[in-house]
Amino acid sequence: MTGVLAVAGGTASGKSTLAEALSLQCPESVALVHLDDYYVPAHDPLRGVWTVSADGHAVLDWNHPGSIDETAVAHAIDAALLRPGVLLVVVEGLFALSLSSVVRRAAWRVYVDTPDDIRLARKILRKIEVQRQDPRLSLRNYLQTGRDRHAAHVAPSRAAADLVVDGTASEAEMLAAVMPLIGLYRAAARGALAGTGGARCDPYPRGPGVRAVTCPGAPAPARDAA
């Protein structure tokens, strides 16, 4: 039986780190759906929700759930559920606990909770290091719309979570918190592996600081989120 785990949280909360770490526990049986891949086209002013950036340009509002193509998200989840060998589909994104197309498919719901100042610092560092963006633009956008959008569309979804995870914890600690929640997946994974004549991976970390054994040939788990 295949189940869906929805992982939500604010920008730079650590939700992608958690989702990818879950996938690395056994890549052959876990499929990832990143909601960031399903925004409507940024060049089509007739779709999505638009706003004015701090630099005065009209832009797609990346912090509004109305800018996500829910039909495409639903198709992606359903396709992942049908993939042979997949026992768990992890859907992660700002609105994983806000979009009906995700919530009604989710067997388990997790919210990664991280203080706003830490999230903002992580985001600015990422903008500087990866995109070489002037941090002043990120700060102005945050003050102009980002903070209010989080309060309106992301933070309230915390109440819908089965489990709230501390986004300042290490990757191993977040995994140890989440894995007991998805016991159905764990049991199914063990049953499927037993049928192969030998355990190729263990989907259950034994505790903080101790990682599960990954499948042969799988990449090493990512470093803890900064």
C-alpha cells in the first residue's frame, strides 16, 4: 500500500531537507513531489496571483497558493502513486497543508516549524550564495509581502499537521521524529523487502544521530540544514 506524506513549512524552514532525507533512506521506494516545480508560468499574466516586487516590477506572487497549478500537482501525485515499487510519496512545499489537491491525498501531515528570523537569515544567505542577489531586495520583499503571505497562507496550516517538527533540529533528529508517524509505510517497506529474500534498506532510523542503512548505490544523506 502506498501512502502520501505532506510536508509544509515556511520558506527556508528545512522542509526540503527533511523530504530529501526521507527519500535517501530508500530511494527506490520513496517518490518526491516538490510543489516549487508546479507554479503556473511566470510569463502568463492571466494565471496565478500577481504582485508588485520591491523593485517596482509586476511578478508572480510565489508566496500565494493561488500561483500553484493544482491540477498539475494532483496529476504528479497520482502518477507517483502508480509507479512500481513506490511505497511512499512525499509532497513538500509552502502549501502542502493548504492545497486541497494535496491534503485530501495525504495520509500523514507534517509541519516544519522554524522561527521567522532563522528562516529569513537562511533565505538571504541562499540568495547571496546561490543567486548572487542583493540581500536588500529580499529584505524589502519580505517586509512588503513575504511576512504577511506567510502569516495568511502558511502559518495557519500548522494546525492541520499530525506532527510539528523543529526546523532548527539536525537532519537526523527530524528523521527520528517523523519516521514513527509513518508506521504504515515502514511496515509495508519491511514486508516488501522481506519478500525479496533480504533487507536492502531499513526505513527506520534508530534514534537521533543514528541514520538508517540506505539502499546499495544510494548517495549519502545530505548534511544537516544550516
